[in-house]
Amino acid sequence: MPSVLVDLTPVRVSPAFRRLWLGLSVANLGAQLTVVAVGLQVYALTSSTLAVGVLGVCALVPLVVFGLYGGALVDHYDRRTVALVASVVSWVAVLGLVTQAALGNEHVGLLYGLVAVQSAAGAVNSPARSAIIPRLLEPRLMPAANALQTIGWNTALTVGPLAGALLVAGVGYAWAYAVDAVLFTFALTALLRLPPVPPEPSAHRRERLGLGSVVDGLRYLGTQRNVRMTFLVDLVAMITAMPRVLFPAVGVLYLGGGETTTGVLVAAIAVGGVVAGLFSGGLARVRWQGRIIAVAITAWGLSIVAFGVVLVTAGRTTPDHVLPVALALAVVTLALAGASDTVSAVFRQTILQTATPDDMRGRLQGVFVVVVAGGPRLGELVLGALATRVGEGWAAVLGGAACVVLLWVLVRAQRTFWRYDALHPTP
């Protein structure tokens, strides 16, 4: 069993990583509380779904801008310091949410502003933290470390939204935000206890930080085929086959149960990710990591195809009750998709962290933040538009099939990715 269950070696050999992983996992749980609470508060103030949707724009735009620039910051300054400053800014934004809710704020613009500040700080914090971890562990432990991080993240995605809704319903918005503020201190404490993590010396680093540093990172990415492929294959998977936008309609038109079914479908992907993480022990020994990514994304696409087949078979009948068999099959397909995505994510992040030189690691992690945030948003637009033409079931079938086809077109065009060897990482 030790060869199958999640490898805990990283938390045993590195107290710094252990503290950072635990702190971030707890903080991510709090962040998911706030995501739900802010959406509920905006809707309570406006009674507008569009106003809730604007929250996504307020979060995405700063994330894209500061993700790219934040990566350049990480490659110029002490990474612990950058992460601490960004974390403090994010924490202050959460305290602002607590204050406005306690004072009975009725201006939705204030919520938009606080979410934008929080997103900008997170866009700087994320590449800083990701660039720190390879300095705390040996390269051979990175797959296990990334598997542990996916467990923490998917657990937060599973538990956080439910806990946030219960807190808002039970004790109000201010207390929900206050719980996030308290949980966030675990991440702050972990960062405070880290040693300094300055960038390693580099003859290629610009003396001054500016747009040129960002451009240098993008130019470098354009010349590194294997690292570039980790971004391209993820974009293919997210743009063609991210099914979340379909879930609200599926809960009403196909499976019954409305909002409850929607929540179950969202949770199914995260639960699949948690299970894959818990049984990720064998991932640490994988040598041909590009091949595993290709297989995992293929499994993602086929799982989404299977989800679409379940919907097409159930039919668009607008049932007045939950269809238990169809819902169970849909949950299984989405859990398989979540497990596949976790395996892909573990090795995409591992290649990025081990094959990229230290002086470029922050900037490429910044690009990673942008891709992870922007890909699903574009995917929601693509599948949403497709669903209006062919229906939600066929949109999932066609999107999943397109994912598999485009993936293998890329893999055949970039043969070095298939031959990527973890023992000799080549960017």
C-alpha cells in the first residue's frame, strides 16, 4: 500500500515545505468560503445574476495583469518577501470584506474593488509560492509535493463552498469573511517561518524590473518546447472540454434537482481530484512525464464525452425530480475527469518547476497563473456558445472529442514532449 497511497516524503524531509503546504491548504479553504460569500452578497444587494458575473471579470483582469508582472517581481526580489507582501495585501482585502459586511455596506462597487485587490495580490503570491517550493525539495520529490498540493486544493474546492453557504445562512456575511481572515493567518505564519529565498544569480537578469523582464519571460517560453507544451495541452483541455458552464442547465433540463444537482456536479470533479491525490504514490516514480500528461488529458476528454453521452441518453425532458441513475453516472464520469486532471496538473507543474532555470521560474509561474485562470473562462464561453446550438449533452460530447483530437495533433507535432525524460529534464 505505501507504493499506492500518497507519498508523504516531502512533508517528512522538509519542515519548511510541511508548514507551507498545511498553511496554504487551510488558507485555500478560507478563500473558497469568501468566493461563495461574496457572490451571495452581491446577489443579495442587486438581485442580478449579471452583477454576480461581473465579479469574475473583476477577478480575472487583475489576475492576468499582475500574474505576468508578479512573475517578474519573483525573479528579481526575495521570493519570501514578495509572497509575504502580497499575502498581507490579500489579508487586508479580506479584513475589508469583514468590515464592510459588519457595517452593512450596500454599495456593490466596494465589493468589486476588494475582490480586484484580492485577485491582484493572489496573482503575485501564487508564482512566488510556486517558485519557492523547488528550493525546499529535491527535484525527485516534486511530483509527490505537487500531488499533496492538489489534495489540499481540491479538498478546499469540495468543502469550502458548502461551508461558505452554511456560514452565510447561519451567521451572516461578516462571520464568513472573518473565518477566512483567521484561516489566512496559517499561510502568513508559514511564510514568516521560511528562510530568505533570493533568486539564484543570473547573468541574463535585467538590472531594472519592468516590461522588458515580462517580455524576456514570454520570449524564453516561446523557445522552450517542452515547457511550452505544458501550457498548450492545458489550454486545449480547458478551452474545448471544461463542462462547468453546462451544469446549471443540466440540473434543470436533464437530471433534475436544480441548484442541488449543480452543486453535486461541481463537487464531483473536485472529489475525483482528491481521490487521485490520495492514491498518487506511484506518480513519484514516473519517468516519462510527457506521456503521462498526454494519457491523462486523453482520459479527461473521454470522460467529458461520457458525461455528454449520459446527458444525451437521459434526454432534455425537464424532469420534476432527480433522475438518480443518470445523476450517479454523471457523477462518476466527472469524478474520472477530475482524477485525470489532477494527474495532468501534477506533472505539468513538475515539468515547469524542474525544467525551468531558477532565473525564469517566477515569470513562467506567472504565465501558468494566467493560463489556469483564463483557460476555463474561455472554455465556458466556447461550450456555452456550442450548447446554444446543439444542446448541453452534445456540446460535452463534441468538446471532449475535440480535446482528444487536438491534443494528439499537438503531441505528434512536438515529439520531444512524448520523449520528455524526468531524469534529464529539458525545457
